[in-house]
Amino acid sequence: MILPNAIDILGVRVVPLKKSQLVETLTTWASKKQKRLVSHVNVHGVNLAQSNDRFRSVINNADLVFCDGHGVMWGASQLGRVIPERLAVMDWIDDFAACLADRGLSLFLLGDEKGVAELCGGLLERAHPGLVIAGTHHGFFEKNGRQSAEVVEKVNASGASVVMVGFGMPLQEFWIEENFQGLNASVIMPVGATFRWYAGVEKRAPKWMTDRGLEWVGRLARHPLRMFRRYVIGNPLFAARVLAQRRHLSEGKPVG
């Protein structure tokens, strides 16, 4: 399918997609031999791209970047553009798994603590008969050198069509960048904390919160020290940057 034109939000190119479009695109790419890098951004990711040139480069070099946050949707609206849905991986992974099962395609889960990816994979297989979890591996290994090379070998030996990597930003994106050429899967993508949420190791915020752009409140409540800078400082900073971009655009000035 032909993808919509990307929206520039603070120098990050985000493709405005509906869930059905994303799942169809990923499934089609997974069935082909051409390798694709798929990524996502939320407010934290866009903020990170402002201060980390490498991260911004990795994101913008992906074949597709989708929206994983209501804040990014808000940012697009302030720039006169529309992103139809917030596409958190948890909200479409079951649809994607069902499509993979239908087409005989397989999935490798890489990341999180020992046993979490394995638990997630088992639940996915039970929920979607015919789905093949080609392999799993935890994320606590040296991200370069021998251990990393062994993980790449394990992924390739599994024959997986899709590799999901859950280390958290920006570590997952950097590891994918460094190992992209050596991986054989058709679709390679970072997925953050998806495995632990799907496995029930950590609970997501209630649906009424996630549907209203308040998931960050739930995460802040659970991890106040770890998430303080990301949300209490990061959210207002993102809003200020977006409003500055809108002002520059209205005045015909370059954004930078």
C-alpha cells in the first residue's frame, strides 16, 4: 500500500496511520525478503531526538515511523495536521500476531528481563493458534562484542520474519542500528516495554486513561523517580517546542 506523507514534528518525520494500515503494512513487509526498519515515537522520543543527533538520525532513517503517543497527536494538530490514532504496540500486537499466523510468518522477541519475552511469546501463541514464536532472548547482555554477536546469530538461526526489540529508548534503537545489516529478518522494530505489559509482569494504566492520553500519569505514579524527568519536565518542554515550531511556520521562518 502507498503510505501517507510524513508529518514533520520538531524534525522527526511521523507517518499518520490508522491501526489497520500499520498492521497491513507490517504484514506485507514481513512476507518479503527486503529488510525494513520500523520505529515509533512518543513525546519522550521526540524530545530525545532534540538532544541526541544519533537518535534523531536513526529514527529518520527508518522505513516507517508511527505515532505512539497522544502528545505527538496533539503536536501534529498544533501544526495543522492530523494523526488519526495513537498506535501503542500493545494496542495492535494481537492484530499483527493474527496476521502473521495466517501467513505462516514467525516472530522473535528480544528484550526485558529473563523469562519475560518467553512468557509473552507463550501467551501470544496461545491467543493466536498457528503463530510461530521462532525464539526469545532476554535483553540483559553486552550490547556489543561477543555476546551481542551471539544474540544476532540466535535470531538469524531462528529464521524469524519479524524481530521485536524491547530494551527501551534509545538503547534499543542504537542496538538495531549497529546490527541491522547483520540481521536477516524482514521487519526489525523497537517495542519498548511491550513484553512485560503483555505478559502481565507490569500492569498498564487502565483503558480509560490510555484512551485519554493519560497513560503517562499511570507510569509516573508507578515510577515517580525514574519517570519524573521524562514527564514532569519533558511534557511541558515538548509543548513549548511545538508551539515555537507553529509560530516559526506561521512567520515563514525555518524551524531549528
